[in-house]
Amino acid sequence: MIGRLNHVAIAVPNLEAGVARYRDTLGAQVSAPQALPEHGVTVVFVTLPNTKIELLEALGEGSPIGKFLERNPEGGIHHICYEVSDIRAARDTLSATGLRVLGDGEPKIGAHGNPVLFLHPKDMNGTLVELEEVAAA
Ligand code: CO
């Protein structure tokens, strides 16, 4: 069921500074910022040869990463994202084993225009896990 590692997401207090670090200091290719109001974040993607790094900045009131940044003012690893080929089938299989899916369980459209879901960190060894449906996963 589980496919490739699509990205590791890092919450940052200041997206511009985060971009500068990856682009200018580390010499990586960084996408333009993308506001995702439905997810309460602005994101950029850092493209690496074998995966991506997603930098997340809080967007708007009650951002889901607001509390995380309060606890981790310097930022920190927020979630990891695995690809699946059929997100609803994956959800149903995982739910049947007792794994909790966050929210109402219906996939939302993520930063790549693909359906995504999040699994409860308490069921995943303390790691927030995003599943993204990717056709060739
Ligand atoms: Co993500």
C-alpha cells in the first residue's frame, strides 16, 4: 500500500528566511510560495534529487501549525508524507485496523493538487503522517 516518501514537512516561523536558507545557503531549488487557506498554511517545496522538503508557514487565525510553532519557536519537523495509489482504499484499510484519520476522514486537495489525508500521530509512533494519492505510487 505505502509508496514513496513524497516529502518531509518542516514548520518554520518565517518562510522567507526558510527559503533563503535552502535556496541561498544550501543551493537547492525552491518553488514559489503557495497559500493554502483550506489548510491554514503557506508552503514552498524544496526539490532534492530523491524527495522534497515542504516548508510550512502559518496562514491566518487558528492555523493547524500555530500551536506547533508556539511549542517549537525555531520550527521543527511537522509531518512526513507517503504516497499511496488509492487514498480512499488506503483510508478504509487503515481505519479497519483502528488507525485514526484526522478530520472528517474525507481527503482534501493538497499542495500538489492531489487528495491528501492525515493519520493521528498517536497511532504512528508520535509522527504526523500525511498520505497523498499519486497516480504512479
Ligand atoms: Co505535506
